[in-house]
Amino acid sequence: MDDYLDSFQALVSNAGYMDLWTLVVKFRRGLRLGIQNQIATMPYGRPADTNPDAWYRAARRIDQAHLANEAFQSVSRSAPSASLKTVSAQPPPLSAARLPLALLPPVTLKPPPTALSMGVPMDVDATRKARSLPL
């Protein structure tokens, strides 16, 4: 990132660009796509499109974070702990999602329920009538 930034600033100085928005546009176009996207989509603290210095700082921060993350991942890949080796040496248990179709139990389909007959209509008022009758 530092090499790109140094080259960019030298070229901009030689070209005589003065418009801040143009500087940011040119800088963004030369950035690695991942860094450019990450800055452009920052939910808060995103540098203004007319503030090239803020873009330079943000690009450096993100590049350093990427480098630190890559270093962490390379170390953790090359030196797994003993407990991880024993766990990964055991075959994973079979699950129904991974079994071949021939080994899955057969599925029996139930027939759809038969339609109910219309039957005798219910007399909703019968209970009201029974309650209202004097005893």
C-alpha cells in the first residue's frame, strides 16, 4: 500500500491535479478492489469524496488489517494444536443429510384425508334455548 500511495502522490504532483474529488476518484481506481470496496461501503466514518488524505489513511488502516489477518491465518494453518489433530483424525458421524438415498429409510406417504360429509347442521341456538327455559 505504501508503494502505491507514494507512486500515486508523485504522479498526481507531476500531473498537476488540484481538484480534490478528482484525486479521490483517481486514487480509488488504483486501489485493490477489496480495499476500495471496504472503504466505499463503510457504514460510518467513511471518508468524504473530497478528502483524499482521509482516503489515504483509511486505505493504509485497511491494508494493515488485511496483512495482520493474513499473518494470523498463515500461522494458525501451519501450526494446528494437538487437540485439533485428534478431532480431525476421527471420521465425522454420518447424518441423514449426507447418507446416500439408498441408505435412507423409506418414506411412506399417507393418503390425503377424505372429505367430511355435510352431515346434520348443528343447532347453535339449542344450548341457548336450553339455558333460557325455566327449571
